[in-house]
Amino acid sequence: HRWRDSLEELIPPRFREPFSRLFDESGRILESYVRGQLLIGLIMAVFYAVGFYFLGVPAWAGIALIAGLLNAIPYVGTVSGIILASAFVLADDGGLWDIAGVLGIFVAVQSLEGYVLTPRILGGRLNLHPMAVFLGLLVGGKLFGLLGVILAIPAIAIGKVFLKFLRELYQASYFYHAGDIHESQAPSEKIEERIAEAAEVVLAEQVSKDAEEETESVA
């Protein structure tokens, strides 16, 4: 909240209201991202638990929960889960085939998470195409490493909102419409009104897509 207040203080008061609404939408996107990550972690924990149970891993439920919920931090959940599961298997007189089974479970669940859960769940909640999510993770990880993987998806979602805002602002400008419309239909010369209208259009699009996504989920 302090960061947001400091940022809003830099915006001229006459422009503050529409930008405040865009910041609200950015906050909603981050909230959806966190909830999506928690949901993915719980789903992965269930799959880990099923695999560990049939493999006979001691303390299978606790290890599965740790590995699933820590998946929000790239590599941490996977590495912790592999170490814990392997250690418990070895302590229970398990062999190399049991360790291979543990690794196989992690490969299968991680593949499910990377190719299905993250693109579908986070992409749906943030109004992003699954391919955009997948490519964002690849590019973010390549350019900025661990931090890029963590921040790639929310950064793309928030950037999409503000890019739409700039698009609407441009398409409402006199430069865009010059020569195509009558002077009486020309956009308002007041930049405050154009900014407010552009923000209104973008937020209306977000609400509409959220409603469509909720309807599809219910169906």
C-alpha cells in the first residue's frame, strides 16, 4: 500500500482517478495469481500423495504437501520433495528402484504442472492464452533466472492491462481519427476525458472476460 500511495502521488490529481482504477485491476490480477499458485500447489500435492502412497513412501502425505505448496518457488518444492522422499525411502530400506520410482513421480507431476496446470489455471484466471503463459515462463527464466520465472506471469498480465490502456488512448486520439471522421465526432480535446474513457474501456473488457471465464468454469 505504501508503494502504491507513493506512486499515485507522482500522478497529477486530474489523472489520478482512472489510474487508481487501473492499479486496482493490477492488484486483482496479483491476487488471482497468488490464488492460482495455491490451487496448483494443492493439486500437485494430491498427485504427489497418490504416487507416494502407492509407492509406499513413509510420511507420504507430509512430503506431498511440502513439495506441492513449495512449488510456487521454482525448484525449491521439487528439490525439497526429492530429497525428503528419497531420504525416507532409503531409511525404510528402499532400493534403487524405489528411488527411481520417486523420481518418476516428480517428472510426471512436474510435466503435468508445466504443460497443463499452469497454462490452464493461471492463464484462465489472468485472461492469458496458455501459450503466452508458457512462453512467458521460458523467456522470463532465460532473461532473469529464478526471479524471472516467479514474476513473468503476473508481469505479463499487468502489462497487458496497461498496453490495452495505451491502445485505447491512441485509438481515441485525433491523430488516429484525422481525416476519417467529421469534426463534430472528433475525440475530446481534454486529455483527462480521453484517459478516463480509455481506462473505462479496458476495465470493461476485463470484467467481460472474467464473466465469460466464470460462466465457462460453471459449465
